[in-house]
Amino acid sequence: MIVMKKKTQILATENDLLLDLTFHSVPASLLSEFAEKIVKPYYNGNLNAAIQDLLHKTLAEHDFVQSHITHIKSCDA
């Protein structure tokens, strides 16, 4: 339980940390298409919210895939 509390405290601190991001070598056409097809209709033009949501969903999908792979590996053993 102590470890979990420490981890929760660390995560709460990280949630308060805001970063500015710079993307390199991303085609302007890709960003334009993302803005047109995703940001404008679903996020009212809020690129920041769209990118945050994209990152959250990507992490959730990664966790789902990892747990599925782990489950399959444990069943094979």
C-alpha cells in the first residue's frame, strides 16, 4: 500500500506539470488534414484538446493491447 500511495502522489504532481511541445519533420499536409477532419468538427478548433485526447486514447489503447498480450502469454504457459 505504501508504494501505491507514493506512486499516486508522483502522478498527481506530474498532472500539474504542463509542457510546450514542438514537432519536427511532420508534414504540413498531415497537420492540416488532422485540423480539418478532427480538430474543427470534434474539438471546436481546439488543437490542444485534440492532441491531449489523442495521447490519452493512445495510452489507453496501449494498456489494453499490453494486457491482452500478457493474458495470451500467461494462457500459453
